[in-house]
Amino acid sequence: MTTKERLHRLVDDLSDGEADMALRTISEQHEDPLLRAIANAPLDDEEITPEEEAAVQEARDEIAAGVPLIPLEQVMRELGDA
């Protein structure tokens, strides 16, 4: 079965709402060069450094400890970018 045939089969099984959302997504990616470039970009296969892993673990630990999260909008306001 070809990719298009598999896609047709999946599309046939979508509800009207799901089909509408899929159509909007495909249309946006098809029409917007930036979205198209992002969708076609190669996977990032760069190794994660120990420092990056430590930073991610620190953030996970803070979340698990209940440290309050700061909304992006608040950060942007405080930095003067909003």
C-alpha cells in the first residue's frame, strides 16, 4: 500500500471535526514557507551535553517539588517584550 493510499484510508476514518482540523493544518503547512521548512527539517541528532541534561533534570526536580511555574506572558512583560 502506498503512502497516499494509507493517507486516504486514515482520512476516510476521520470525523468531520478531525477532517477540518487536518485540512487546516495541511493547508497552513502547504501555504506557509516557514511551516513547510519546519515540517521538512531534518531531525536534530546532536548529542545532549551533560550540562543540558543537568539543566533539564533541575527543571524536572523543581516541578516535582512544587516550585510555581511562571507564565510566558509574565516573563515577557518583565523583560519588556510584551
